[in-house]
Amino acid sequence: MAKFVSVFISAAHRRLISLLVWALSFAMVLGLIGWYAHHRTGETMRFEARQAAEHFIRLRTNLLSTFDVMHADLTAEPCTPAFNDQLRRIAYLPDGLNEFLYAPGGHAKCSATVAAFDEAVDLGRPDIARQGERGLVFWIDKDLGFLGLQGEKGTIALSEPFAAVVPSQNVQLGSTHWLDMQTILLAADGRWWHRGGERGIYERIVRGEDALANGRIRQLSCDTGGLHCIASEADLASLVLAEKGAVSLALLAAALIASLAMIQTNALIARYWSFDARFRRHLDQKSIVCAYQPVMELESGEITGCEVLARWRDIDDRIVFPDRFIGLIERHHMTLRFTELVARQACAELSENLPLGKRLQVNFNIFPCDLDSGRLARVFSGFTSQPDRFDVVLEIIESDEIPPNAQREIEALRRLGIKTYIDDFGTGYSNMQNLAALSVDGVKLDRAFAMAPDNSMMAQMLRHAVEMIQATGRVMVVEGVETAERLALLRRMQARIDYVQGYFISRPLDIGGFVAFMTPQPVSLAERKKKAGLDIVAA
């Protein structure tokens, strides 16, 4: 899970996600545009096919109407002068059909132009038998020499016992340069005859060639009788060239939509996976990590307490330090909730791991806005319920002005057995007025004094700050002790310093390292530090 969510947290991975979202969105939009274009192209092809088929529909309608007339009007004895006269009258009708036969059983005996054949002309085996609901029979591309039309061919349709000669048709197909069409006659048994247009299209359809793989779209449309069919083939490359303006606009639209999708996705990821959102969403007991920095009594060198320092475990398992989230806690009014989570975690770890009989002072940082004795009593009840093992000290962080009711709350906390210190004295809002006005139990001198380089202004002010705090009679803690020389300097001072802490004594340790560090052994401080060796992070 941690590896998965790190993809959304990492800036590099988020850039890759952005590119992937853009590419997928671009492809999806292009796909939709392509689908629509394919649909519209198919509609155009069907329209062109219907236009081409209208001629054959009219021809078929005329042929059936003519047969109806023949069956109704040819009442005279076949092949008599009266019968031939009736045939000529039907041939004169404006339907494009001019030659008719009397051909019972496929044997022509007379026609509109030949009064009577010397012998009945056997038309032979029909090419298409019993086609359609009328049961018409057809001879395709029949030589019409027996009618005196030498070198001519035509299609003969028979509606027993009458036949009509359908001349070769010159059909005007669509002129769109990206669309080719072929007209065919199609028999029920699958045999077919080319009637016009671009040869080979129907053959490619029958073979089942992958049209799209070759950049083409193919369709087959047949009339209601199923005899005349139009095979269409669109060349997509030619279509794209013909519509290059629309294609350019489509590409631009796809790029813009993909960019908008990428921007929205980035915003969504930023909102949901930003550090602020992750911290607020996953701040719970399991995510709190406590570090314990030992506090040493300066005079005896004994470790008598610790300052509990909080870290937060991000959802990708990385440990986050307070400087990253303290501002969020204050901004979102989560200070007391955070303090309570830290107190619970520390109480659980110390209660379980601290050796019985060992008394420990445990220091916590609190925000001035949370200086409420009733709420803080609840927060630290786990420690105050074990008065023989723990002393609780609350170090008031002077990140904001001290509230007006601070003195009353400090006194109420003292009655509950909870001490208060002013933290980081010498910086921020801290001043002598607060020190004089509030009955706090102690003062922690800001680390900037102890950590200042030798001969610097801050180093020179260290002695004066110590003397000033001593004059108030409060317990004094100096933090930021990082060298043996600075520890020796504090020991030599005439002013009384009660406690010290800093990297020279120990870095913040996890619970195992802290318990090991506190274990009494006849070794030096340096050896004890080396034995603990489990410091988890710098303060």
C-alpha cells in the first residue's frame, strides 16, 4: 500500500501520471471522434448507395408493373397479329422496356419485334430461377441475336409465360473521390454478376478482407428484392486529406480536452494527496510516532526525565518532522487533538516499557490556546493516574500570545499535579513580564543560547539569561547542549542550572533506545549513549 500511494505523493510520479492522463484522454477523445467520423462515413456511404440503388428500384418497379399490364392486357391468342399488336402497345409505354416475348417454359415463340420465330427459341437454363415473391426467372447477359440485335446482350426476365428484355444499364454512381462503388446482380445461391462501377469491391467483401487494416471501410447494400446490390468502399486516407481542416480541428479539440483532463486530474490529486490533505485524513493514533529525548540533572548526571517529541508517519511510511506539520495543526485548530494523540501514545509506550520502580518526569509541548486545565487533565489522565511512576510537565510553546486566563489555568493544573514550564524562553513572545506574571514551575532556555558558537553574542548572553532566570526562583532547563565544552561551561556557572538536554547527552530515541539509555550501568555517559544507539531522528 505504501508503495502504491507513493506514486501519488512523488512529484516525479505525478508528472508521469499527468502525461499518462493526457495521453489516455487524448486517445479516448480521438477514439470518440473516430467513432463518430466512422459512423458519419457509414451514413454517407449508405446514402450514396441508396442514391445509386434508386435506379434499380425504379427499374424493378417498372418491370413488375409491366408484367402486371401484360398479364392483364395480353388477351389475344399468343403470337397472332392481335397479340403482337397488344405487345407493341405495351412496348410503347414510357418505362424503359421495349422488347417483350411470349416464352412459355423459357421457349420464345414471338416478340414485340418478331411476329413469330420460325422455331421456338430455347432460352436455355436460367441463371436465376424463382427470384423474389413474384417467382421471376432471369437469364443474365443473354445474346440478343435471335431478336435481330446482333452483338447486343441483355437480361431477360420471365413472368410465366411473358418475358421482358432489360437492356444493359448505365448507372451513374457517386462522384465522391474518396468513395468507390460497384453494382452487382446477386443470386440466391451466391452467384453474382458485375453490373457497373469499380470492379473488385464485392470480391474483397466476400473474401472478408480486413478493411480497417488497409485504411478502408466497406459496406454492402441490397434492394428489397435482394437482386441488385451496391458494394461500397471508402478510402480513409483520401477522406482525411479531403477533410484535413476538420481533422486538424478534431486533433486540436482532442489536445485541449486532454489538457483540461490533465489539469483537473492534477488538481484532484493535489487536493486529495497533498500533504495537508493526507495529514488531516490520516492523523490518528497509529500514525503518531514518539521520540524521547533524555533530560539530565546537571548536578548528579542522572537521567530523570525526557521530553516527548512527536513525529508523524505518512501513508508511504516516511517519518515526518514537526516543522512540516505544526503549522497545519495550528491552522486547522487540531492542536489539542494532536496533543492528546501524542500523550496516549507516549503513556502506552512508557507504561509498558519503563522498569517498575523508576520514576520519570515526562515533558510535553502544549500550545497556549490549549491552556485549559479541564481538557488537559483529561488528555494526560493516563500519566496522572500513575503518580508513583510519572510527573507531568507541560511546556507552553510561546508560538502565540499567552491567554488572559493563563494564571488561573496554571494554578488549576498544579492542583491536579501537573507542572508548567515556559518553553524556548528568549524567543518569540516570551519576555520577563510573562515570567514574572505567571506562576510557572520552570523555564526552558531556548537552545539558541547553548548552541551558539563561542565568542558569539548569543554565547555571551547565555550567562546573563541563566542568571536572569535564576533570579525568578524557577526550575531551569537548558537545551541545545551539543558539546562537552558547553556542558562543562554550564557546570562551572555559579548560577544554578537544574537540568540540561541536547545531542551531547542524547539524541531523541525510540522507546527501546530510551529504556536502554536509562538502564543503570557502571559506565560513562558516552558508553551509555553508544549502547543505546537507537536514536530515531534528530530533534
